[in-house]
Amino acid sequence: MNHPCHAGCDHLSVREYGASHGSHDHDHFQVLVGLEGVLELEVSGSGRRIAAGDGCVVPPGERHDFESRTGARCLVLDSHASEWARVGAALAPPATRALANYLDRAVTDRLPRAQQLGPSLLLEAWLRPLQATPQRHRRAIDWDALARWALSHTDAAPTVADLAERVHLSAAQLAARCREERGQSTQQWLREMRLARARAWRAQGLNVAEVARRSGYRSPSALTAARRRVGI
């Protein structure tokens, strides 16, 4: 289920989920808070279970899939606000449940101030406990070393979970750090590294089939398609 918002806007909605419609991604943050039922969510290979009151932040560019076998309703915020990267893998605080229930009614009744104030209130509710908690020292990520390790695995391209394990983080934590420190999703960062290496090999005179194999693409056409998607 994909309801992209227009560039630069924040949009609240209440959505019902059932069977999976396949994985997809967005160029914005997608914030979900459970209202009814249970939603099974997979983000870049990492699973989450969202029941009433639970919340999750899906970073831009991360492929994800939803499914609910018995049906689920969620409050969904599509947002381009970069502050959501600060939330990372943090669970929705208890105050979010009451706010989500109010916004559910406000959005359903089409109250105009719900769209005006709801997104910022939801972000504030999520961030307040994080701001009150002393921040632990974060281990620096050696992005160059991580890129070298990722590019050395050409037989089976590493997943976001593999990369996260390499630097002793969860997939959600790595996604948040990548967005904060590199300005892009983990998948986008990895894809750019692989394509840059492919360009270098091609410039050295290697044929397309060999470049695709060394870059971890399953075929020359897959490499060509990847280059086309980023406009190179």
C-alpha cells in the first residue's frame, strides 16, 4: 500500500492493511502508529510487529512490505522532515498512543488543524523522551572500511542487516546513522558504492558481463537497469 505525499509536505492519514501488495520504498519518512489489529512489517529484511500503540519509522529509500492476516488500522504520517532521522529505532513512547487515537478521530472527521499541527505534535511526542535521556557515546562508523567490506562480497550482495551486524548496530540504527551522517538511505549508499566501482572497472576496459559479476549484479542487464535508475 503506497500513498506518497507531494514533495515538501507532511500528510497524515488512517489506513487499513490486509494482504501484502509487495515491497516498495519512498523518498520520504513513513511513520506508523498502530490503532487496531496487528501489522507485520519488514524493512530491509528486518521484521517488526506493530500492535495498537506501537510505532515504527521507515527511513527514505528503505524497501519495506506490510501484511496483516486479520486486518489492521494504522495512523500513517508521510513526512519529509529530516528530524525523523533522530528517532532511529526508538520505540513509540506511551504518550504517542493517546495522541494517535485523537489524531485518528481528527483525520477521520477531516478537521483541518489535524493536518496543520498533527505531524509536528507526533514528532514532538516521539522526540521528548529521547531529549530527556542522557545520550551515550556513539561508536564512530568507518564508512570507507564498511564500503570496502561490502564491495568485497560479489557472490552474494550483503543486506542492510549484514552491514549493520558488521558495525554492531541494528538495521534500524544503521539506517538512521546513514541518513544522519551520509544524507541518504543505507540502500542508496551501498548502491552508489557498487555503481562507482562498476564505472571504474568499465573504464579499465573490462566487459560488461565481468563488471556485473564483480559488482555483485546477477546479470549485465541488472547492472544496466541499476545505472539507468540513477541516471548514469
